[in-house]
Amino acid sequence: MERTWKRLSDRREVSLEAYIKEWMLNNPGYRIYIGCDSQNHGNITLYAIVIVLHYPKGGAHVIYTEQTLPRVRTKKPDDDMFIRLWQEVEYSIETAKLLISSGIGKPDFVDIDLNPDPIYKSNSLLRAALGLVEGIGIESRWKHNSAWAISIADSICNPKKTRNSRRNKKSSKKN
């Protein structure tokens, strides 16, 4: 599927392969992370797929794309969540394979938005997702394990949440 990729900094569209290859030439020692997050909004699900280009001395540059699909509705709400979370994993792997096939190479990590704590429902998918990612020779990270890409993807899918958390941080500094 052909996707429209944009820079997070200014929302300008970029040609993914050419853009990343040029960025890599100008930033030796870089690292690349891929991740995806999703959020239901009414009758649709918004997926944000993110490529983090991490500068060697700190900081990062982000490229992203969005995918909107009809919201999955089954008779079991837990199944809806599992289908959505698994799609996030599939989009991340699809993006990693795109980078590999275009000559960019393997990303350093695929960040997975699944929880390692068994009390959370998403934990039931974690081992399968890790096996899928590591099966194509890429390391994976997950929630609470320095997973930059999913954190950024979350801010794209759920901008109100990000704005509210910034407001809360500002107001807590005043107290």
C-alpha cells in the first residue's frame, strides 16, 4: 500500500526512501526506531505509524503516516482491542520490511505498544508479537522499555491526551 509520509516537525510530505537515505548520509551513527499506535474515534480507528530517526548525540527527527480504517466491532469488545493491537504490530513490521527492501536496512528497534505486565489484556499478545518482530531479525522494545516510537505515535493518534498532559505538567509546576 502506498502511504503518504510526513515530517512531524512541519507536517510537510516527504518521499520516504529518498528522505531517509539523505538523512542517514548527513547523520552517521544514527539509530532508527519504528512503532505504531491506534485510537478509536467514533466509527473509525486511526493508526499512526512512526519512524524515529535518532541523532547520535541525542534528540530525534520523526516521520509518520496515518491510516484510517472502519472501527472493528465484534460481539466481544476484548476481541476488538486484540484485532486493533495486532494491526499495530503488522503495520510496524510492514514498515520495517519496506525499509529493508528499499536498501535502507533494518531498523534498530521495532517498538511494540503491548504491556509486559500480565494484569493487562495486551500482555496476551506480547510473546507472539516479539516472535514476529525478532523472526525477521529486528530487536523489539515494548511499553515501559524506552519505546520512543509508540510514545510519539500515541501523541499523533490522541492529540487531546498530549495537550492535556502538557497542561497538567505546567499546572503542577506552579504548585
